Amino acid sequence: MFVLLSSLLSIAVLGSLFYLSQKRENRYMQKYQILSTLREVVHLTRQHRSAAHLSLLYKQPHSSEIKHIQEEVLLRCQMLIDLTAIDSKPLYRILLNQYTFLFNNWQENSVAKSQFHHGKLIRHTLYLIDEVTVSWLAESERDELSDEYHGHWQIVIESLEALTQLRISIQDIQDEQGLTRFRHNADRMVRRLNQLALISPLSIASPAGMEITRVLEAYVESAESRPIKTELYELTSQISAAIFTSYDAMLDEIIESVYLPLPKLSIA
């Protein structure tokens, strides 16, 4: 009788452990899918910003490429609503509404306003990624990873905010006050990139990254030459790519430490 009771107790304990393990696996998989989808939304929005910028700058018609990107973003926003728990669904409905509004109105914006609104929405999406990541690290009880992530995240988001201000200031470089503002923002961008190089030397401290910093410093130090807008917008695209390369590498390393590496971004 004692052996039977012991066996039943062991089976019950094993069953409980399996149940709890399965529940944790389901939560981890859900978080992984949400993060992966949000990452795709950011990637697609950056593509949309670039395409919209060219359309506004050169007065090009609304292309099929832009329409396709918009459809893909809205599809993923709906996927996020379906993926998340009931108490989180309002956050993602708001995200869907914000993207819908952007896509319906971007053609009415100036180049600078388009850059601002795209940048604002990209950062909003990144904050949702941050919320999921922080929650996941807390659940996994990886305090050392949480501290590392928080420090890196602050540098990334400050770099993106500096980039947005730099992009906005490009439109006014034709007058002296605007040029002074641009040089101030370029100097601020250099400082942010130098900070980012400490946590991501492969992208920021690489030859390409160092060339970006050198060009920015030349604009800051040159009191006479007036930059060309198209060249500056191209430079900011290179800065954006460098920042997001650093961010993706950091996020992938963190998530792999608690679960699996994030899927490669291969959206055309």
C-alpha cells in the first residue's frame, strides 16, 4: 500500500512539473512570437519611411511598393492583436490605428514631418518590444541580463531620438539659424554614436561606422561649407542602419540567452 501511495504521489508531482513546464513554454513561445512580429513591423516601417521620403522629395507617385509595405504592416498589427492576452489587446489596437492613420496621411506631410511621424511610430513600436523584453527577463529571473539590457536600451533609444532631431533639422539648413541647429544636432549625434560604439563595436566602430562619424564631425567643424540636403538624408539613412544593426544584435543576444535566437529579418 505504501509503495502504491508513493508511486501515485511521484506521478502527481511529475505531472504537476510537466504542466508547469508546458505553461512556461507556451508563455515563452507567445513572447517570442510577439517580439519577432514587432521586430518585423519596425523593419517594414523603416522601409516605408525610406520609400515615402523618396516619393515626397522627388514628387514621385504613390508606388505599389509603398502599398505592399503598408499591407504587410497592418497584417502584422492584426496578428499582434490575435497573439496577445486580453488585457494587452488595447495596446495593439492603438498601434494598428496609429499605423492606419500614418498610411492614410503621409502624402500630406512635408519631408521633415514624414520623418518625424515615422520616427515617432518606430520608437513607439520599440517601446512595446522593450515592455515584452523586460517582462520576459523578469519572469526568467535573469537579473544580470536585465541590467545589461536596460543600459544598452537607453543608449539605443537616445541615439534614435538624436537621429530624429538631426533629420528634422536638415530642412532648414538654407538659413544660418537652421544651419547652426543642424550642426548642434550633428554634434549630439556624434556623441551618441560614440556611446553606441562601446556596446556595439562591430557596427559602429567598424570602418563604415567610423566613416559616418568622420563625416558628421566634418559638418560640425566646417563653418563655411553648406551641406547638400540629399547627401544629408542619405547619411541619416546610413546612421539609422548602423543603429538598428546594433539594436538587433543586442536584442538577439538577450533573447537567445533566455530562449532562442530571433529569426533573421528577410522581408523584401
